[in-house]
Amino acid sequence: MDNYIEDGLRRVRRGTTSLPLKHPPVDHSLSRVCRFGAGAAGLFLVTFGILGLIDQVGFFSTGANTALGLNSNGPLSAVSIAIGALLLAGAVRGGNRESTINMGTGIAFLLAGFASLALLDSRFNVLAFHIQNVLFSFLVGIMLMTFGMCGRTSGTLPHDNPY
């Protein structure tokens, strides 16, 4: 007779209480989806940044220079390359560090979207944001925050808590 039972993520001895794992296994299928999504976002940002720099526009131009459907200028392209490279490095690394990077950049994208929305038609719009950039910033921010929550569990909730 087998004295062990499966509780979904690990084997436990029959008759003992099973505590939830602090982190799901590294090869959990949801973590692969989150890594791929964050990597794709990073690749898009690097591509957008490179195309924005190649276009030979004035570095601080706030005109209608577009790359991949979004308005761009030199500083926005440089920031996009840096953030995209960070997301790609996190996707390659994986684990909790990737989760932290995704959460941090997701929050930064949301805050940048709100700040850019406030500065949209002012002279302080140095990153040349247009409404499509603001919407993209909100969308990517929410997406990255969702990817950052993959694999994160709280150790303070009881095992039978449905939340």
C-alpha cells in the first residue's frame, strides 16, 4: 500500500497536512506563457526603438515621426530600447527576478501613460507622445503586470482561503 498521495504539485505522506508551496515549480506551464509574453513585449520595444532611431529625425523632435504605428523621437527610442532589453533579459533569466521586472515595468508603463495623458498637448511632452502611445502604454502596462503576477503566491494566506 502506498503511503504517499499527490496534492497537485508534490507528493506528501498520507496523514500529514499539506502546506501550499511558496512558488510553483520552475517548469510550470503558466510561467512559460508569461516569459514568452514579456519577451515578445521586450522584442517589440527594442524593434520600435531601433526603427525610431534609424528614421533620422531630430533627437527632441515632437513632430509626426512614427515607427510601428506609434509616434517616436530620440529619447523615447532610447528609453524603449533600454526597457525592451531589460524585459528580454528578464525573460531569458526567468523566475522571481523576471516577475519583479515585469511588475516594475508594468507599473512604470501605467504611470507613464497617466503622465503622458496629462502632458499630451503641452510643451512639456518631450517624448512626443500621441494618444496611440498613451493607449499602448496602458495596454502594455496591464499586460506586464499580469505577466509579473504569474507564479507569485502569498505565504500569509491560509491554505483553505479561496482568495
